[in-house]
Amino acid sequence: MNKKLLSLAVAAAITAPVVALADATLYGKTHVSIDWFDIKGSDEYKGWAVNRGKIGKGHGRANRLGVKGSEDLGAGLKAIYQVEFGIPLANERDYDFDNGEQSGLKMRNTYVGLKGGFGTFLVGRHDTPLKVSTSKLEMFNDTMADYEDTLGFDDIRADSTIAYITPSFGGFQFAAAAIPGSASTVDGTKNRKADSLAEGYSLAATYGNGPWYFGAAYEVLTDQLASIDDAQAANVDTSDYKKWRVGLGIRDLSGFYLSAIYEKQQSIDFEEKIMVGSKEEDNDADVWQGQLGYAFGNNMIKGMYGKNKPDSGNETKSWAVGFDHNFSKRAKVYALYTKVDADKGADEDDWKGFSLGMMYDF
């Protein structure tokens, strides 16, 4: 083979994978933070960590690497796919100093589906519509002050999801997802009675137009997803765990950001009633939070306050303040301080912390 033919063969071998993946997009997020905690109670700790460490509070930093793409099937129809891995950049899962988190990788939203004028249909692992319904209103997402871990808003990424999302109708969009039972439970035990195609389901409606945003959602996890062993050990009757969520916000109205989110949780942990002293009471909770921010230039100042008020027991209060600086659309640094008051007496489960972090999206 002469040199010219050899060069052409090598060039073809190198470019062929590029052509095959022409519609594939590699993307990701890197997020690191230097954190200080003052944690009270049985898990007491006062000190420093990177990306909260194992003992720290608040949400994980949600570092990820993924590939997504589509193929035009004709007649306005596309095949779509996404494969996304969670990749911790620091140790968040054990107390080993230098093992590289051998089990650190985990799957995030990963699916295959079809997209067209009818909307989007997908099957795989995905955030539920309830979780997605207010994600655009969360100003402290994936940080120490995330509303999941400070106040107890209950977001789920279901490992088995069948979902449908409508096209946008003048800013209105609707989503529905079913979670097949697969003999599964929330804590990983087996329950063969969890056999329905919709052992859990989630519905949401959202509206976005300019700075205005609204989301409303309803989600049910049936009691077949509860751990049978735990229920028997506690001698309790299980019930469907239900959630309603409503969020309303203004996003960048002359630099102002404002949001209010409310969630009603019923039969928490699948228990309809709990004993409080000698009295049986409903096992429900009202969770709400307000957030306010103001952007000027490449900067934003922001704050939040909220409560988790159970029908029985003590309420949890949380507040946070933060400052963001955007170097570009993809690179951001931030500083925040948050405090959680669990109101259980003797500072049990109270904590506060400071975080200095940087995010880069690619």
C-alpha cells in the first residue's frame, strides 16, 4: 500500500467515530465547595470539609458527566437518548481518607425515547414531574442550603420511569410519569405485591412566559413501596404516601428574582397515623419556602426562609443568605451561610454552615 492510500485509511479510521457520533453531545458539571459546619446532637461535628464530606449536612454537589443526542427518523419524529453518571469530585460517601470512593459512581437521568409534534415519551431513570415542577425556582440548588436537605421538600429520581411530556402550549406544559413496581420498595427490600405498572405516579403542570413561572404537581407512592419488614416491626398500618406541590415565581424582572413554594405531605414514610404520647395523630406535614434574589451585573445576592411544620411534633426552620459571581455563562463562584433549627430541644439536629464554592458547566 502506498503512503497516500495509507494516509487516507488512517484518516477514515479516525473520522468515522466522529461522523457516527455527529448528533451526540458530551456535557457535564463540576462543582466544588470548601465547607464549615457546626452540627449539634448525636452526629455532632464542628469543622471543615470539601463538598460536605460524609458527615456534613445539605445536598450533594451533583457533579456529573453525560452524553445525549438524537437521530432524525423522518416525518418530524426523533429518537432521543441520554446517559448520565454522577461523579463525586470529593469524598461524600464514607470515612476512608484516600480510597477514591471505589463505589462513588452512580446513575443519574438515563433514558431512551421518542420526540415529535406529540411531545416527548421516554423510558428509563428520570426525575419525577413533581421534582421538575419547581426546579427553576430553587436559587440554592445542589448546595449546602438546597431546599431538600434544609427543609425536607421530597424530590425523587425514580430508577424506573415511564414518562410523557407535552409540547409547550403558549408556555403551558404538562408531564406525567408512572413508576412500575418491579417488586421494589423505597429501602431496597423485595415486595412481590409491588406489581403495578404505576405503583407510583407523578403529575405536573407548569407555565413559563418571560419572567413569570408557575408549577403545580401531585405525586403518589403507593404503600406497596413501603418496607414490609419495617411496617411489621413497628406494628403499623401502611398507607399511600401523597404529596401536593405548588410553586410561583418571578425570574429576572429588572434583576429581581422571587419564589414561593409550598408542599403538603400526607402519610409520611407510608404511615397514616403515629402515636404522640397516648394519642394517635395524622402523620402529615406542611413545607414551605420563600426565596428572594437580585442580580446586578455578573453578581447576585439572594436569601431564603422556610419551615417544615408537621401536624404532630416539632417544626424545622431554615434560612440562608448567599452571593454569586458569574465569570461567564458557565463559570460561577459563590459564598453562602445557612442555619437549620430543628426545634427539638437541647439543639438536637440543629446545624449551621458556611460554604465557598465554584461551579463550571460544560
